[in-house]
Amino acid sequence: MSYLETAAEFYSEVAQTPQVGLCCVQSSPLQLPGLKVPCQMREMNYGCGTTVHPTELAGEPTVLYVGVGGGLEALQFAYFSRRPAGVIAVDPVAAMREAANRNLAIAALKNDWFEPSYVEIREGDAFALPVPDASVDVVAQNCLFNIFAPSDLAKALQEAYRVLKPGGRLLMSDPIATRPIPAHLQQDDRLRAMCLSGALTYEQYIQQLVSAGFGQVEIRARRPYRLLDCQNYNLEAPLLLESLDSVSFKVIIPEDGPCIFTGKTAIYMGAEEFFDDSAGHILQRGVPAAVCDKTAAKFASMKSNDILITDSTWHYTGGGCC
């Protein structure tokens, strides 16, 4: 049995017998006015963060959700699209598709604004998405892609890039590892299916996104989510896993490299009212300006006492240099 078959079997089990808090942190679903989430969906909240960022969902976008789970985030995305097939949810596990359909039918009884037709659930997987090229505004996945081996992750990201419209957005939430995960854990297919052994480091994760062609990546949140201890995981030192929420844009990678926003700012504190680097960056004296990591590094290389670069907050909400 391949690791993907193990994962499919595992999620078939938890679709039929929900396990509260499985694989990731027990986080409260995003609260939206007029949205009532059935308890069945809460019990099947198998995600380590959230991919539902309201600022990315204006204009009733077409959303492709990969790995429907219990349907919770599909329902949340439908809150913004509110039209037939505004959300297309793809899952290879029949039991999970059935559970999501049941949960969405219950959600329709609890939410006057919601119709089950707003979410179309299709059989399919991340490596062959059942939609045409450049046909959706948003692709989203929560705590799925971290299960994939690096070569399979590359295929899934290339598929996401294929189906997105130019300028479209890939919304992701995945565990990452604070140091490389040892081989004996990576080779444990059950732990991989539980989102405990397949995580990449932050640097590896971002490189996968850039290699797929995404020219801008924005980090929405980064937080601790699980600690693998020495005794239970046969480690010499505890290994911290973190949850990373990101938004990646289908835009051309600039000649000088991708723009990765992690919450850094640049603050000009010189004698003039403004600082202009003649490369499109203008800083107002004393006012923090959001900058991508690439621009922050360029300012730092100037070794100027007139510009302060703040640390990454790992929480970025837009604006800035690009």
C-alpha cells in the first residue's frame, strides 16, 4: 500500500467515525455574521489553520477547494460566493464526499442564505483537478498538501497553478517543521496521513511555491501547533511543528526574484521628508511601510542608519512595496 493509499484509507475511517481534534489543533471555525456551522462539521474540522480570508474573497469568486473534509470551509467559501457551483470541492475519498454532502444538507436547514447547490462536490484528486485551465479565481487546501512527498507536492502545486486565472490566488494552510523531519518519521505512512511527519521546513515550503511559478507569497499567520516529543517519536530533541497560513498569487516572478511578505516593515528616520530609492520604493519619514523580504534585504544591504528594518511578524494583511 502506498502512502497515498494509506492516507485515503485513514480519511475514509475518520469520515465515518469523526475524531474531534484529529491531526491538528482544535481551532474555532471563522465566525461570520449569519453563518451557523453544524456540530457535525465542527467535529470534522481536520485543519491546522484556516484558508478562508475574507479580504481575498471579494467579487463572488469561483473557489476550487481541494480535499473537502467535512465541508466546513466549503460552506465558509460559499458564504462569499452564494451562487450555484460557486464552490467546487474535490476529494478522492468517497466516504468523505458523502459525509460532506450530508453536512452541507444540514447546513442548508440552519442557514437561510445557503443552498446545497452553492457547493458542487466532485470526485478527483490534487494531481488531476477536474476543471479547465485558468478557470477559477481561488484554489484552497487545508492540511492536505503537507501529506505529499516533495515530488507529489510539486505536481499538486503545478495543478493549482494551471487551473487558476492570471492573478488568481492559492490559499493554503499546512504544518511546517522547524527543522527537517527525520527519515524514520517521514517513512511512517500513518503519521504522514495524520499530518505529523510529512511537513517541510519553511524555506523548503516557500521554495516549492516559487518553483511552481507563484511570483508573490504572503504569510497570513504562523503559529505553533504540535510538539513531537523524544519518548513517543524516538527523537534526540523535541521537534516543534508550526501551522502556516499563506496566500500565493499567480503572477510572473520578477527578474530579481519573488516577493515574499512575512510582515517586515521599513521605517525611514533620516533628515528628509521622504526617502526614494529610485526603484519604486518611497518611504515617508517615521511611517512604517510593509516590504517584502527581498526589499527588506536590499535596504539592509545599504547599511544606512536612516532605515530601520523590523522583524517578520508572520502576520501580513496587504499593502506595501509591491
